[in-house]
Amino acid sequence: MKTFQYLTVVSLLLLFTACGADRTTEESAYTAFVGGTVIDGSGAAPISDGVVLMHGGRIVAVGSRDQVTLPENTKIRDVTGKTVIPGLINTHGHVGDVKGVEGGHYSAENAAHDLERYAQYGITTVVSLGGDRKEAVPMRFVNDTTANQRARLYIAGEVINGNTPEEAVAVVDSNHRMGVDFMKIRVDDNLGTSKKMPAEIYQAVIDRSHELGYQLAVHTYYLDDAKKLLQSGADLVAHSIRDQQVDDTLIDLMKARNACYCPTLTREVSTYVYEDTAAFFDDPFFLRVYSREEIQPLLDPERQQQVRNSISAQTYKRQLPVAMANMKILSDRGVPIIMGTDSGMPARFIGYFEHMEMQLMAEAGMTPMEIIQSATGNAIPCMKLKDIGLLKPGYWADLVVLDGNPLDDIRNLQQIAEVWIGGAQVVQ
């Protein structure tokens, strides 16, 4: 009996040692994507017959095949005929609150589920700009660098409000204590149906946010408000200006502030598209993740009639062309554009809406390379994100392998073959 126990213990030790060796070998191995077209996210010319070499969850080298020397223990992934791009970044999304198409269900489980859906669509990082609760804090990128089956997460906590400067600053301080990455306010009257945040309150919020080291994102609608907010120190215009065409004064202010512009065109689409059966409900790229049961409430004729009768929905529908034109003007004038959608709110479908957003950007006249930059490299200086957004040595190995080339047609971003986060392949 003792001999049997001894042999069992020895066998188990040998098994554990072997498994440990396998893990060590796995961790020490390099992986190289070889032979594809590489778009690094910086706006530089694509690399033909390229190589992306990664190790330990990070990128080690990027270049053409004749420029990159592969270590002996490199696993080769032949991506000839494919395109490799950085993982996409949604600089204005939300997580955790929606179940089906209805809000008000915030939980850690829902947040994790949402981040998994983002990842399935090649969105490897999301900045959740508001509505974030303490349940999301452990999932923040700063706290959770090893999760590789869901998108990386940055949060803004509670959208800041208050009846006095003191009340609003108290919310800033509460967000700070909870642990956030950004601060956000709304300065919008919702098409005349509510009161805007007064200047003395948003100035106090901006000042306190900057004092604590945070960037301040602002939800706004009107050109005049955007100018005043930039003059007060706002860092990010987090929705389109939709009431009129942008002018030189705004452009000069944005450049002086090094402020960035996040159009969220699909936010407008979401307000009116369900006045009828949305065409994308039959898109295989949509149905790869979303079930027909989930969209069933949006097929209700009574609900669709309410959208057709909604003054706000129809107003936003009319203003979408203004938003698209303003984005193109700002892009042409050198204001950094960053891709964001406001998805993760009710009936704004995580992952899919990001691809719809980029197609709308193309319809507005941005080039495929400009759009890819808006969803990758531009986010680094705009949002002060670190070690993501580029295929560059030292950066996290977040990347998407595509069967088509998005420089030929931005819709080829939907031809997702593989998604990798931190050097681990996302299970599709």
C-alpha cells in the first residue's frame, strides 16, 4: 500500500512538472504573423509581406519579412493574403447597464459580457464614458491587464452633475475615490426639454478634474456651447456638433487645447433607425453575435410608430448630415478625430455599431487610412492611453487579422479572421 502511495505521489509530481514545463515553454515561445499586409495604426504606409512578432503578451518587432529576424522557438502563423491591424479602440462606449435592448440592469456580469462582445468584433479597448459603477472598477485596464477574452476597459464613473458648483465637485471627488480614468459632464438641453449645466458649475468641474489629473470629456450638441467649454478647458468633445456648421473659431480653439473630436454618428442613427425594421437585422455580421430574440422588442409595430412620431428622433435624423459634414471639416483641418459610438446604451449594439460608425465616417468622406487611425493610433495622444493602439515594439499585442484589406474598402474590417488581446487569441 505504501509503495502504491509512493508511486502515485511520484507520478503526480512528474505530471505537474511536465505541465509546468509545458507552460514555461508556452510562455517562452514567440509568435509571428508572417506574410500579410501590416497596417500599424500610425498612418504610415502599409507593410507588404510583413511580420508582427510577439512575446509575453507584447509586440517585439514589426517590419517586412527581410527586416525581422525570428528567434528559433517562434510559432509561425502564415497570414499571406490577409491584413493585420491594431486592435480597434472605441473611445466612447458604455458597459454593464443593458440587458437585451433595455437599460437599468447594471452588474459586473453584464459589464464582463459586454466587454466580451466588443472583443468578438475586434474592439479590443473601450472607454466607457459614464454610468460606470464600482462593479466595473476591478475590470479597469489598470487593475486587470491579464484578461484576454474581453476588451480592455477605461471608465469615467458617474456623469457629473449638481445644482451648485460644490455639489458637482463632490461628484468629481466621489469618482476619484472610486477609481476612474476620465471625468465627464453633459452640457445639453436635450433639444430644449431640459436645463443645461450652467457655466459656473462646469467650470468648477473642469478645474477640479484637472487638479486631480483627469481629462474632462463633454457631451454637447450646440456649436456655441462647444466653444465655451473649450475656452473653459474641456479636453474632449464627446459627441458631434449638430446645430450648425463648425467655424474657424471652434477649430482654432480645438487646436489650441489639443482637444479631440468624437463624432458618435451612430448615436444619431440609434434614435430613429427603429422607426421601421432596421436593415442590419439581416446582416450576417450582426447575427454572428446577436440573436433574433434580442431584437424582437424593436420589431414591435407600436414601438416603431412611437419612433416615427418622436420629435427628438426625427430631429436627430435631420441633423445626422450636419454631424457628418462637421466631422469631415474638422478632419480636413487637422483636428484629431477618434472613433466612438455611445454604444452600450439601450438598442445601441456593442461591437456592431463600431463597424457601422466607421462606414458612416467613410460615407462622410474620410479615407480608410484616416478611419483606421481614428480607431487606433489617434486615441493614444487624445485619451492619453498607454501601450495600445499601435503595432509597435513594447506595445500590448492587441491585433486583428482580416481576410480583406480595409484600405480597399472600409467594410473589409468586418472580415475578421482572428482577434488577439495581450498575445492571446480571442475565442470566436
